[in-house]
Amino acid sequence: MASEPLYSLQSDLRLARDLADMADEISVSRFRANDLVVSTKPDMTHVTDADQAVERALRGGLADSRPSDAILGEEYGTDGAARRQWIIDPIDGTANFVRGVPVWGTLIALAIDGTPVVGVVSSPALGRRWWAATGLGAYVDDTLGTPSARTERRIHVSQVSDLADASLSYGSLSQWDKHGRVDQLLALSRSVWRTRAYGDMWSYMMVAEGLIDIAGEYDLQPYDMAALWPIVQEAGGRFTSADGQDGPWHGSALATNGLLHDAVLDRLG
């Protein structure tokens, strides 16, 4: 039996960033396009021709560069079975994309044995891209789309250690209600300094940058979370489900600066 190809995390991260360049070129060309094709999937969520085109392009790039790796994508499901699995959300925040709201992005992750080790979140309409790999730190480019002025910098979560000083982004209130957790969310909101619903991938990147301290929501899939996990972790934070299970596999997310995580889980318990 042939041995599995060996790749460094640096090369995997470099590939993920190159793939994000490819994705951005496609998604930006379709953002606010008059002929954008929008349809509804069986789960009643939106899908656009941009979602599909981005995922097809990313799958093609991975087939060329990592042919032995498995792929999980939002639009076209799972291909292959391997220790190394690329996890793709071609456009996270499709509802925003459809309405012309600039808070959306492409999420690209690599998981090895079920643990995300590389994550890239590219949000070209915001002009920002975040990335991380295990042991290599977390970074942001604040000037995406302006190559001559790129300012890549390392990021870190906040040092807020008291809930009374914390800022919380809670995602969709209806999701908390659906899961019977509105009372717990309200209890948490009364404990913190400030609450907002920034939404989608942006909330978690704000945690990683130290701009807010807590983000959480329900009704998520692995492709919604896998790329976020290593970025938050490498920025010094903690990422679990809303009931404290590690990893992006449990249908919900709770990301904090780490210092507040146990206190938040206690309020939500």
C-alpha cells in the first residue's frame, strides 16, 4: 500500500490562503450582481450561483494539490475518506450576500483526525482575512484587496476576566429560542457589559482579535465552524459547543477569550 503523502502545516496553510484568493475573485464578481441566481435548499436556506461556483473551484484546486485528501463542503457534501479532510463553506453568510450586506466570507479548514489544524476566513467585502494553523499563531490582513498596502499582523484575544466587563455577540435570538435557551441567554446578557448580534463568522473573528469577548449560537454545521476553531484557539481563546464539548462537530458554538469560558458555560448550563 502506498504511503500517505506528507505535508507541512505551513504548506497546507499557504494552499488554503491561495484557495481563498481564488474564492474571493469569484465571490466578489457576483456580489451585488443584478443577475445573481438565488434558490432555496430543502432546509429553506438560500444558495446562490456564487456559493456553488466557489465550492466547485475550491474542490478543483484541492483535487489538483491534495488529491488524496477528503473534502466536506456545504453545497456538494463529502468526497473521500481520509485522515486529512478539507472542510469548506464557500460563502458563510449567504443571506447577507443576497441582500448586499458585506458581512460574509469563505471558510476553508483542514482537519486531521477530526481536529481542525488550519483555518482561513476570507471576507473580501470587509477587506479582511484571518488565518491560523496549530502552533503557528493567528493573523489578520486588514487591507485585503490592496496588495501594495497589506498589513498582516498577529492577533490575540482580550484579557477581560470579569463578565461584568465583557462584550457578547449572541448570533440569532430565534435559534436560542428554538433550542429552549432564551432564559439562559438573557441571564448571561444581564451579567455582561454589552450585547450585540454581529452575526456569522465575524463574531468569532472579533473574539480572536480581542474586539469582543464572547460569541455563541446554535444550528451550526461543521463547515460553519471548522475554520473558526484554529483561529480562535491560536489567538489564545477557547472554542467549544454551547454545552462545553470541544471541536466543531456538535451543532453549536461558544467562543471566548478563554478567561471567561467556564463562567459563560455556568450561566448557560
